[in-house]
Amino acid sequence: MQKYLARVHEVMLGEVAPDQPVNHIVDVGCGTGRLLRRAAVRWPAAVLVGVDPAESMIDVARRLTPQATFEVAQAAKLPLAAEGADVVFSSVSMHHWPDPAAGLREAARVLQPSGRLVLADVAVPRWLGWLWRSGKGTKADLMRLVVGAGLMVVRLQPLLGGVVLVITADKVRAAA
């Protein structure tokens, strides 16, 4: 599992340009904080915030990642200020969210204008979509949810034989 997550996290972190200033990172569905620990190495001055609904995971994350702040909360109700994050990550957790559309709207809400979402999640082939919870699992489903949250998809990267899809999306500025 660690090798699998390490590869996914490597690709996700690479979706943020090395010269892009990153001051505030949010990880939705952070689990034990593994991705935030890797982000802390790349952006040592960034404010790191992890959110997960499992208090036991947050307890471990707090112990292993003392430089970050962690909140117990659902993706659909992030206890964070609007437009505060440069980057929002979510690593293979969205398929667990009770309401992925609401969770992605919340991710978009906490992103600064021109902020970046990097989402990795399970993507089943269309022909297997009926086995998965409706509206959550195919590439088309994932893209529809991201775009529906007001984000503009800039790249799709299948990983691990196409089982995981990394979606990179930018916050769309409101028309003046």
C-alpha cells in the first residue's frame, strides 16, 4: 500500500509547478497525513491543513505531522475560510465521501482565485461503472463532478494501469 500511495503522491505533488508560490495547502481526506508530510518537504514554509472524518486517523496524523493542523470533518463541510488555500489535494478518498459533489464544491470554495485542485481517485472503466456507486466511479463521472464544482480540468493522468485517475483542475475566476 505504501508503494502505491507513494507513486500517487509523487504525481500529485508534481502537478504544482516548482516555481508556483504555495503558502497554504489543504488535504481533504488526509488520513494519517502522509501526503502532507511529503508536501512539507517541498514547501517547508507552507501552512498545512488536513481534514478527515475519522478521528482515529486524525489522531495519528497529529502525532506524525505536528507541523500541520488537522480537523475532523466531512469533505462537504470543510471548517475552513473561503479562498484561503493555494492548493487542495485529495488522495484516493473521494469515493468514500457521502456527497462527492458537495465535497468538490467545498474544495473549490476554499481555493484562492487561480488555486489548484489535485484529486486522485479510483476510476473504473465505463463498462464496470454499474458495479460502482452511481455517479462516482468512471472517468466521465469524476470529470463531471470536478467541472460541476466550478473547476477547469487542465490534465488527466491515469495511474496504476488506469485504476487511479489524477485530475488537475484550476479554479475558474468568476466573470466580471
